[in-house]
Amino acid sequence: MTSVTSRRVLIVMPALNESASVASVIEQVKRALPDGDLLVVDDGSVDDTAKLARAAGAEVARLAVNLGVGGAMRTGFRYAAARGYDVVVQVDADGQHDPDELDALLRGLDDADIVIGSRFAGKGAYKASGPRKYAMVALSLVFSRLAKTRLTDVTSGFKAMGPRAIRLFAGYYPAEYLGDTVESLVMAIRAKLTIKEIPVIMRERAGGTPSHSPVKSAVYLGRAGLALLLALVRRRPAVDSSDSA
């Protein structure tokens, strides 16, 4: 494995109308990981997200229309593969992901292809409730069995991915609802990538509007189950994620 200090790391930050928080998050990421590069993928924002991200020192890729987190991350993986990055780390632009946890995520890649930052692995006090909690528990049980390792937070967007994962996801990355979490993990398991999680602290949003409500949580439960079912039955074209050496 390549050492942490010698890896070329790209932080990919999907952002949709995050003008209230994006500059602050970029500043925190740069302070926590000064040797990493940062790409903000502006996912069809109608505010000043792109302008503020550039002013804060990030590279910016602007999408003409909103494609969702999966579409934004697809752009990030292709950018990383084309420029020879060894690691891609997904960080939200709303401030929930603590940049102080980046070092732990990167160190986790010493023996894994994908490292998930888990809200429920014993660090911090983050709690889910209602239908959203039931969906997360059910998904975690299924994926723990599929991946043959204990996973508690498979819908976390705070992840680090190494060279094999970059090659896999640059070839294809699902943009459908929950594709960036549920289907991408199914793809990784089928490609025999090693997945593990580490405990992290998740913070409150620094700006914007949270999407949780009882109705939305119930819809989330149904969509999560459907996304998993489709991911398990769907066969994507094979992509070579093996080491080139």
C-alpha cells in the first residue's frame, strides 16, 4: 500500500445551493488537509455556491442541471482518474462532515479500498429515528452480510476511496436516488473491493435546510428498500478495478 503522506488526495465536495456554508467548509478542509486538492462540483446551484467556492480556493466543476449527489460524484471520480489521484474523499458542503476526521479516513485505506465514516459506530451522539432509522438498520444488516464485515452506516456520504475504487467508479457511478450509497456499495462488493468503516462525529448543518420530516422519512424507507432491490438484481457492465501493477 502507498503511504498516507505520499498519496495524491482529491476531496470531492458535491454542492447544491450551499452558499451559506461552502466557503467555511473549504477553509476547514484546507486547514485539516493542506496537501490535498479540493474539487467542488456545483450541482446546478442557483445561488453563489460556485463563486464563493472559487474565491475560497477550490477548483469548481459546474453542472448545467441538478444531477444529484451520484451525478456530482461521477464527475469527481472521472476528474480524479484523468489526473492520476490515488484517493478520493467525499465531503458534504453543508458542514456536517468534520474535516478533523479526514486523517482517520485516509489511514483506514491502509487495509481497505473504501472507508466509510460511520455515525453509529460509537463516536458522537448522532441518532436517527422513525422510518429513517428502520431503513438504516435494515440496510446495515443486509450490507454487513454481503460485505462479510460489520457495517452500521451504509448511507453515510463521508467516505474515502482508494485507487481500485476510483477506477471502478470512474467507469460507472450510479446517479439514481441513493445510487451513490446503496448501489455503489453493491458494485464495490461485486468487484471484490474491501470495505470497512470507522467511527466519526457528524455535526449539525452549517447552513441550508435539512430534508428530514415524518413524511419524507417514510418515503425514504420505501425508496431505500427499492434502491437495494434494484441494485441487487441489476447487472452493470464489468469494469476492471484490479491493480495495474
